[in-house]
Amino acid sequence: MKDLALKGLDTAKKLGATYADVRILLTRREDILVKNERVASLEQTEDIGVGVRVIVNGAWGFAATRDVSPEALDKCVAQAVEIASASATLKEREIALASEPPHVAFWETPITVDPFSVPLDRKVETLRQCTQTMRKFPEVKVAVGWMSFQRKHQWFASTEGALIEQILTRSGAGIQAQATDGSDLQVRSYPQSHGGQFMSRGYELVDELRLLDHAEQIAEEARALLTADPCPEGELDLILDGSQLALQIHESVGHPLELDRVFGSEANYAGTSFATPEKLGNFQYGSPIVNIVADATSPGGLATFGYDDEGVQAQSWHLVKDGILVDYLTSRETAARLGAERSHGCMRADGWQNLPIIRMVNISLMPQQGTLDDLIADTKHGVLMAVNRSWSIDNQRVQFQFGCEIGWEIKDGKKVRMVKNPCYAGITWEFWRSCDFICGESEFVLWGVPNCGKGQPPQRAEMSHGAAPARFRKVKVFPAR
């Protein structure tokens, strides 16, 4: 594959490209869904193809093909050059790339148990037993379990001399109980919603999640929610568990700090951002205890890799430091436009057939001290909300609303009752500025987000967000209606 990639680069240079990169990607996937003790869906796929980027006359061109023969690659390169030449007639500015050393390297996700070596019947039986346990409660009408595994084997080469091979593996699993009494529907998920927990690990992650051990508890909670009181309404102290806080980070920090969005590249599809460049270094994004770090080197993170799809080495850096906006998620092109010396390595593509775009790496709220019990004991009146159920945020990432699966009202440092349909809303910077308590390292979990959508045509990306439970003062909370 390396020889094929190098041949593509030679063709690009002969056709007049001043820069080119070739990315060959082989992807293997297995997705299992068990519903009410039966296999509802089973997909096992393998896919290979090549994507080519070129710069001609100061403009980008991109083309892709699933035929990885030398002849097909030559045609693909020629098409990319033709597209770049046409684009150059309408360009607004010359493409300039921040510098990056030409890395020659191999990188692989460290795993203990290859998920593709585990027998399929073992995986299915684990999920079947989970759904069987959840259905012991007559109110639980739908019980589901998921497992998903993926391996990407990629070869990248550029005309600058980069030659990188990477093997990226990730695993995911989760269960969910849906209970109804005929007039209400309540849902509980473990370990989080939207398919469960995903990490760049092997099958050992599934074993550690102990899905069957939690099946009865979430079914019981789904049933109990049917008769629970609605969430109280008003301006109250809000405690978010780590999994919900992970999505809050994703929507109100990660997306607005993607520099292509800031520059307007996503305006047609997913909006722009309030976090414009004049705010860099002086905008109070959160309270002084809020430190948010982007890190493509976090062990187990879904966006943990050796190099991005431009050949930029993985890094770790602050986005928000002591509450102040200090940096962005960048590519080589946007970094140069911002005046930065180097890209932070955030360019990734969903498959060989798509152009790499800026995607979040792993973004985490750094832990402080204390446990969730300490935080509850320190709260006079508030609501603890856990596990996302719904979300909405405007195109500039300013106003948001989130709903959670379950909540507990807290009075005088104690949980006094379970509440259902809990929701909260706010304005991004006001919300983060109200943060006054973040739990410590013992409560910190790196939560996977496997299905982030962005781009035209739409692309999906995976990343993780680390969080420990945290408190936000005087937040608007209310029940879903």
C-alpha cells in the first residue's frame, strides 16, 4: 500500500500539483443489536478505498475511488488535479499550510483482547441475557443491547515526505430499558445513552462494563420513573453526572471552537460560532476553575491516534485555561490563517471517500477535588441530572437546552426524591461561568461520542470527552412537557 501511495504522489507532481497527499483506508466493522432476546440487526462489513488531496494554483482538489489499483489511482489523482484547477479560477485566497515535519512512523491502538477474535455467539448471548433480565419487569416493553467494533488500517503519504501507517481499533457496548404504563414512556440506559460507552480499546472494555450486572437496576429505574414526580421548576443549583457533562462539553465547547466553523465554513449546514478570533486570550468562557483540554493522546479516547489525516502528530493543549478562551481546534490551513505556527492536528475524514475536515479530538473538563457524595452534601437545594435524553443548541452555540433520563432533587445535602423528565437550559458562557464545583480524579471518566455529524456531504466522527460530576449555580431547570 505504501508503494501505491507513493506512486500516486509521483503522478500528482507530474500533473502540476504543488502539494498532494494520498490516504488509503481499510475499515472493518461489526455491529450487533439484540432486542427483546432476539437479534434484531447484525452487520459485518469490510471496505477499502483511497482519497487524494492536491493543491494546484493555490486551490484544493479532492477525489476518491474504491479501486486501489495503480491505474485507478492515476485516474483519481488526475481528477483531483482537474478539480483543483477549476477551483483556482474562483478562489478567494491562496491556500497556505502551517508547517509540519514529514513524519515517517507506525502507530497502533493498544488493546488487550482483539474484539474480532471473540466468538459472535458469545457477544450475542451476553446481550440476550441482558435483555432477558430487563424484561422481568412487566412495565419494560422494550429491552435492547448493542455492541459495535471497528478497526481502521490507514496508510498516508504526502509530497512533503510524510509516510505514516496507523491501525485504530475501537469497541463499544450498552443496554437500554424502555418502560411504559400506557400513558407514559420512560427510558434508562447503561452506561450512557446513544449506544453505550465507546473507547479505543479491545473487547476488554465490554468485559469491564459488566452489562448484565447493571441490567436489573436500569430496568427498575425505568419502571420507577413512571410514577416519579416531575422535575421541579425554577432557578436551582444543577449537578450533572459525567456522561451528561460530556455532551455539554461536546456541544457548547467542542463545536464552537472548531476553527473552520469560526471562519464560516460550516455556516450552510451546522452554523457558525460566537467564539470569534478577537475573543482569543481575553474572553471569559467559564469560571476560574474551568480548564478544558483537547488531547489526541488520551489513552482510550475515541479520537486518540498517532497522526491526523494531514499527517500532523497528535498533541495536547488547553482550549480554556482558568476560565479564559486560549485556543482552537485547527487544521494546517486554518492555523496558518490564524497566524499560528503549527496545526493542532484536528483533520479527520469519515472514510476514504470524504475530504478531511476539522473534527474534535478528545476534549475534557479537568477534574478538581472531591466525590459526588461530597458535592451532594455541599448542595442546599438543587437537582442532579444523569444520562442524556435530548439536546438542542442554536447555530452559533449560544442558547441550549438538554433533557436527561433521570434526576434526583437534593435538599440540605441529601437526595430526597427521584424526578422524571428533567431538563435544563442556558447560555453557554453564563452556564460555564456558574461552575463552582468539579469533582476529583476518582470520578473522572472518558466518555465516548461515536456519532458526531458535520460537513457537506455529512460525515460522522468519533471522539471522547472526559468529565467528573460538576455543579452549576442558578440554572433554569424544568420538566419536559
